[in-house]
Amino acid sequence: MHSTDLSAWMKAQGVASLSAFVSIRGRLERLGEWGAPVGEPPHTCQSSPHLPLILSRVECMRLAELRAAGQQTAQWIPLGEGVAAWLTSFESGFRLNESGVLFLRLLLCDRSNAEAEAVATSRANTAAHDIRNQLSLALLRLERLEGCSDESLRSLRGALRAGRSMCNSFLESGIAHDEFALRPLLEEEIRSAIDSAGSAGLRVALKCSSEFVAYGDEAALRRFTQNALLNALSVSPLTTGPRVEVASTGNGLLRLSVTDAGPGMSARGVERAYTSGASGVGSTGFGTDSMSQAASDLGSSLKVSTGQGAGTRVSVEIQGARDGKPVAVVLDRDPVRRTAVLKELREEGWWCAAPSSVEAALGAMERLGAAQVLVARGCSGSSTTELIETSGDLDIPCREYSCLAEL
């Protein structure tokens, strides 16, 4: 659409300004802005971009930039796919109607180039970080080799093995999820991390029941574990090595945590360490970003618990194996509502899969032998229709919902 057409639409609707944003890895990136300059949306919108917000005339008068621009009403409208619109109007009591919201959704939510480019750049940067660090370790070991002792070769093999594992994690990130035993995987990653660190006497404590079986992206879990262990080993004293622990959360999820006894970080230090491109001394600054991405691929948030002088604990959650439970596939792009729906279903005894796209839901429905499919209203498009029709063809009950009460 040409800017002149959009300007004409804004004028017809009574919209004075329009700004579009997309949430990428927890941060809002601006897609574009049109009309009167009115400054940034309130912090409430930026901290909870998935929640709608309407500001009355009185509330607009309390914000200096809106007051200076003569705006009488403002709206924050989540549009799906992580995209939201910030609109203001000279008219008191202005509300964008449903057709206007649909217009913006069609205009802005077709997987914007900005979002796709940002995600692609982030993935390339994190992969480059992992590959560069591991190959640097391998080269360092190689330069130090003289008599090619078995001890020296062991360190070199470890660095190369870790590099290969990370490359595979990146290249295989799109493969189908599967079930796998956790303890053997963690034992392998611990050996690899210790060998890569290259210092004598390093130890890592592991607490993980041999009965724990996970379901998810094995490559992403390896990637998180390797990054977390390398970070922990780099700051842990020899007398107190890192600790890797897996525990059940009691609702069908398993929590994997890596804890070190290092110096810890302040709140400011955590913010700096987990800012993409900013962390690391003499590095690319994408190591912690790689951990965050791996957590996202696991369908989990990355949790960090630390304090100055108190060490650091990082953790993710991953689904446990099905254990004979009936499977429900849930498609909901609202993270708050999705979390509440999954919690209720798990309490009722369901094993839940929450794919991020219609295509993934179609695959999961057949691969997992789903007993029911739930689709949130607002996940619009012909592909959603295909999901509903396919569930009918497979004789799998499919329900649409808008809120938790409708389940």
C-alpha cells in the first residue's frame, strides 16, 4: 500500500498518528510511523505489548507528548504475530472499529520483512558466536601441541566435539521434536564442556534421575546446556564447580538449571549480559543471546537468578514425556492466555503440545496422536481453516475459544 493510500485511510478513520511495532525476543522494534509526531507509547504498552490499552482524553492530557500534540484519545491494539499498532486521534472518545482493526492486521501482520530479517540476523549472530568460540579453542589447543600427548589430544577433541554439537544444533533447529533420555545427554554435554574448558581438575555435579525423559528440541537443549556450562566453568572456583540439576515442576514440565559459585551479577550486570551484542569481553557478545534463543526454541523463558557474591543460576523448562497421557494440541499466539490454558489442561491430566505455527500444529496433531485440538480465536487465515478441517478429517475434536472460561 502506498503512503498516500494509508494517509487517506487514516483521515477517513479519524486517526492522527499511527505507529507499528513488532516484539522480537522480548523487545519492541518499530516497523514504521505515519501521521503526526506524538512520541513513544507509554511504558505499559512496551512492557505488556500483548494487552490492549485505551487512553481517554484525561489520561492523554497527563502525557506531555500527547498533550503537546493535541491528542484526545490513544489506543494500543495487539494485532497478532507479535505486531501491535499505536494510534492517536484529535477526536475525544475515538475508537477504531473492527473493520479498521482487520485492515491493520492485513496490512502489518504478514510476517513483516523487518521481523524476518531481525530473527535471521539474530540466529546468524548466535551461531557465529558459538562456532567462533569453539574453533578458537581448537586452534589454541593445536598451537600448544608438541608431543601430541593423549591429554592434549583429549582437550582438542573436546573443543572440536563441542563445536560440532553447536553447529548441528543450529543446522537441525527445525527438525521435528522427539522424546529423549535426559541424563545421558547431560553427561555427554558435561564431558564436552569440561574438555573444552581445558583446565585440569574441573568438576561438574549432576543431579538428574535416570527416569527423566523429555520431549522437545534436543538440539536446542544441547545448545542451552553447552553455553550455560561454558559460562559457569569460566567463573567457578576449582573447589566448587558448577551444578547441573533437573527437577519435575509437578505439572508435566521438567526444569533444567545450571548453577555456578562465581561472583554473581548485579541487576545492571544481568541487563548488560543479556543484551544482544553487548555481553562478553573480547567476544561477539552473543553468547547469552544464544542461550535465550535456545530457551525460546524449547518453548520456555530463560530464567536467571543471581546476586553479587551469590553465584548465578540459569534455567529453562522442557516438557516431560507423555507417559500414556492423552495429547492436546493448543494453538494460541497470546502468551499469557496460552500459559493459563496449558496449566488448566495439565491439571486435568492432559499432555499438551503448544506449537508456534499452524504448520507445526498440523504435524504435531498426526505425529503425536492428538485426542483434541484447541484453537484460539484470532489465529485467523486459510491455514487455520486447514487445521480445523484436517482435525475433522482425522475425527479429532477441535474447539475454538476466546477465553479460559470457554474450555
